[in-house]
Amino acid sequence: MQGQEAQAEVKRRSHLLAVLGLGVLGLAFASYALAEVAQKGSLRVAFSGSFTPKKLPRTGEAPIAVRLGGDVSTTDGTDPPGLDRIEISISRGARIDPEAMPTCSFAQIQPSSTTYARKVCASARVGQGQFNAAVSIPEESPYPSRGTVTAFNGVEHGKPVIYLHIYGTEPLPTSFTLPLSIGRGHGSFGTILRGNLPSVDAHVGFVTGISVTLNNVTRHGRSYLSAGCPAPEGFPGTSFPLARASFFFYEGPTLSETLVRNCRVR
């Protein structure tokens, strides 16, 4: 009887693990279904983006929050090349106003923990997010394997930037700050955010994902990030290119995707 009970327990646990495995696989496919996927060879990036509120004025602008992210993977299980830099082009219908918020300096937050950075630069905080990396050699990697991203309004060399402060405790307490320059875009995109990541050998570690939400923040009547709904007169809403995200890889391809989203006129 004990042998039969043991076999039954093994079968029960195997069934439970199978169900859990299918659940995780389903979540993975669901996450890709909600994202635009760009692929070259075996390298794949799933780009995601959203904004709130969905109802915006036809003329003029209103405060919004925007979330953008990218997850890096390969189809054959090999390590992806190192991520060199990122570019995020934002819709011409949206506007970033760096002068709406106080600024924070690089020296105030680097190096530091998330708690300290958010304390000393609380008034300059404009967003938050998540960071993930695969770290093989902890002592040599500038990345934590998992980190919290905090976005701060800043100035570098006299020009506005967004500082992405990233901090994590595994495998070692590590922080680094990625400045995103704010430049003028062209065509459908009015603003381009550009940032260079630290150079890291693939055997040390590589970035697997990063996401950030720029908050709906207003100070003294001015909004840091605002937008309108570019629907033609007489139409209740429209589709528009929210952003174009590009990931540039060391000794690898560039993967880009345009994220088209819908808005409604309020």
C-alpha cells in the first residue's frame, strides 16, 4: 500500500507541475500577444507600450502617463549579444516639458540605493520601472540581475535628460544610472530619447529586459508629459503611432518596432 500511495503522490505532483508549467507557458505567450515582436535571426525583442488616460482633448493637451518596455530573448536558447543603446521616439502629439519639474544631478544619485535616490531627488522623480539581466560574473558586471528603475528629471552638459537610476541587490548590491538624452524627432515622432548602456562582455552579463513608466505629474499647473488625441474633426477617436522603440546590440542587429495605439476624444 505504501508503494502505491508513493506512486500516486508522484503522479499527483507530476500533474501539478505540468499544469503549472502550462500556466507559465501560457503567460509567456500572452505577454508576447500583448506586445509587438521584432526578430532577426534567433534574436527577438518583444516591445510593449501603453498610455493613460485613453480619452484626450482633440485640440490642446492633457497630462498623460506612458509605459514603454522591451524584453530580449533568443529562439534557440543561446545568449543574446550585449545591448549597446536604446532609442525611443515618442509621438509628435505628445510633449515632454523638462522645465515643469525640478532637476536632479547625476552625482546625487550615483551610486546609491533606490531608497536614497528617491529621498534626495523626490521632487525630480518622473517615473519608475523594472530592469532584468543575466549576470554570469557578479564581480565584473555593472548590472544587477534584477533591479528597480527610477526616472528623474535632470540636466547634463546644459541639456535636459531623463536619468534612469537602476538598483538591485542580487547577486551583489549594484547601481548604475543611464542618462536618456531628449532630442527633437522627425515625421510622426516629435521627441527622441537616446541612451547608451555600459559595455559588457557577453560572458559577464547581458540585459534581458527594461521597462519604464513616465508618470502623469503636474507641478504649478505645468505637466511633465502631455498629449492630445489627433482624431480628425467629426471622428470620436483614431489610431496613432505612440512610439517607435529601437534596441541596438553590440556586434549584432538593430531591432525596432512602431507601437500603434488608439485614443478617444473626450
